[in-house]
Amino acid sequence: MKMKTKMISLMLAGGLSIGGLSAPAQGADLMGVYRDALAYDAQFAAARAALDAGRERLPQGRAGLLPNIGLSSSTVWNDTDTNFRRSGVRSVDSEYNTNGWTVSLTQPLFRWQNWVAYNQSELAVAQAEAEFMLARQDLIVRTVVAYFDVLLAQDLLATAQAQKVAIAEQLESAKRNFEVGTATITDSQEAQSRYDLTIAQEIAAQNDLDVKRQVLRSIIGKEPDGLKTVKAGVRLAGPQPADINKWVEMAEASAATVQASQARYEIAVREVERQRAGHYPTLDLVASRGRSSTSNTVVGGVAGVGSGSDTDSTTVGLQLNLPIFSGGATMSRDREAVALKERAVADLDNARRTAALNARQGYLGVTAGLAQIRAYEAALTSSQSALESNKLGYEVGVRINIDVLNAQSQLYDTRQKLAKARMDTLIALLRLKAASGSLGEDDVANINTLLD
């Protein structure tokens, strides 16, 4: 049973929000980006074409149960020269035309392999549908990951820029204190070193943002400008049901990979039956209607009289074929089909185990991510207090400049880890739903309502 859980986004109270420092007030939302991906992404376009091709297997399988009707016609010009061996009889040169047409019909009455092939075609359509569902879920995950990667990269850049400003202020303070003799040159050198390092980090962050924007551009086909960010104050709830075994059961039964592998297994089982049907007799209803005509014969340039003819024929009957021996090919194909069925069994087991593993990893990723978020939020509050205390201590002379710089670095590092933990938790929830086969467009819409 596919279970849809309500998708709730991240808690952003305190610290940096994902993308919150650099995105403008108005921008593209996640739903719009997802629609662009549906229309542009090459992988999804290939999956859509594969689905259209897979659906054609059904009429192809049905064709083996329906009658075959054919029309054939011919016209032949004949020129014969006949020499008689009897003395006194001259040779005869004749020219004439023969033509005709035939309409034939063959209706299978008993061809067991054709019935099995029709059943296989139905399963092939189910397989194509499952693979397309997998491609759609993959597109959702790739789009959301790329979207939030851009927002996180924007935060990284904004953090580096804010840290550069803060360190620059600390550098100026250290220089002033050195000039009046209340600090050593070491404070200025340490601040200068941190300032230079932050510039390098800013350059790396800008490059990372450019790369992440290009990744999203390759999915949606346009430059992602002004992406909307997550609202402040919303919280991420745990997965429902809050039982890892329930998610594993759903994954083993409903994951798109499992459904596709199940269809392949059923096809392989019927392929064994289809190949064994090569030993069975076949019975067809056959019918034909035709006409053949011969024109007057021209002998020595003079047309013969009464030598032309027209013949109409109609036949209806049953045709039985019984295969006896085909050089061992039928038995070999039977053994091949059995081996491929065993392979399909192993592939199905592997798909179920992989789906169960993905569900466990996704569930643990969400629960661990929620715990991480709470820990980083507490650490963020502590880091903010520590920075303020070190600044005050530096002003009164009980702390040195390096203490303030370290506290600033710890604060910004904690903010970045908190933002990443939030994004990783959201992606883990998406992957959990994908593993259980319940990820859909409504989940994208639910996330989109949480963007500001």
C-alpha cells in the first residue's frame, strides 16, 4: 500500500536560512523550476519516449491473436519458341500474358505461444510504466537537490562575505589598539591572516555557486535567477509512520524498481512457457480467393482464337502443423529461457533488498538529521553567546584577538553546518518517499508552499 506522508520543510529559526542571505524578495519557486525540468530535462524526455515505445508492445502482442490478411498479384509476359523433332513440323513461336491476384486470410485458432506473448505484452507495458515512474521520481529528487544546492551555495558565499566584513572590522580594531599601545603586532597579523583566508574562501564559494547554478541550468534549460528561499520558522517533522519497518515493507512492495523487476520476472516466467509451446501443434483457419488469367496466344504474329482463359478459385480450410524436430533449437531456447528466469528471480530479490536498504537509510537519515538540527541549533546559540563574550573580554583586556577570531569562525561554521543539516534532512525525506514508491508531484507542491 502506497502511503503519502505530508511533506514539511525545515526549521529555520535562528542562524542562516537556506539561501536566505543572497536571494531577492521575488524569485522562481520550486514548482516552477520543476515544471521547467519536466519540459527540458533530457533524461526525463528519454524516459517519456521509452514509455511511449513500451506501450506499443500491447498492440504488437494482440496482433498474434488476430487474422492476417494479404493480397498478392502478378503479371508475366511469356515468349516461347518451340521446336518439334518430328520432320516436316515447323517450329512454333508463341507470345502471351498471364496475370492474377490472390487474397489470403489466416486466423490462428490454436497457437499457444501467441497467447503467452500477448500476456507478456501486457506485462511489458506495466514494466514501462514502472520505469517511467522511477524516472519521474528521479527527476523530482534531482531537481530538488539542485535547487537547494544553489540556495546552500548562496549561503556559503553570503557567509564568506559576512565573515570578511566581521574580520575586517576586527583587523581595524587590532591596528588601532596597536597604534595606541594596548595590543601587540601579533593581533594585527593574526587578523590579517584570517582576512586573507576569508578572501580565498569567498572566491571558492563564488565558484561553487556558479557550478551549482550550471547544474540546475542543465536540468531546467534556463539560468536560475532569484530562487525563492525557505520561510523562517517552519519546522521539519519526522516521517510518518514513525516505524522503520513499515517503510521497509512499503519499499519492498511498492518501490518503482521493485515493480519493474517484478514485471520482468513475470515476463521471464511466461517466456519459459512460450518457448515450450514451440513443441505444441498449431491450428489455423485459412481461406483464399483469387483469379488467374491467360491472354490469347500469338503464334507467328497471328493471334490464336479461343486460347485465352480466366480462372476463379476460392478455398477455405484448416491447417494443422506439428513440429517434430528443429535441430535442437527449440530445446535450447527452452533451456535459455529457464536460465533467464533464474536471473530474473535474483534481480527481483536484489531490487527488494536494495529498496529495503534505501528505505532504512532514508529513515535513519531523517531521524539523525532531525537530531543534528537540534544539536546545531543549540550550538549556534552557544556560539553566538561565546562570540559576544569574547568580544566583551577583548574590549576589557581579558581576551586576545585570536579568541575573538576563533569565536567568529566557530559561529559561521556552525551556521553552515546547520543549513547543510537541514537540507540533507529534507533530501533524506525525499529519498525515503522515493524508496517507498510514494514520492510524487504533490510532495513538490507541499515543499513549494513553504518557500517565501
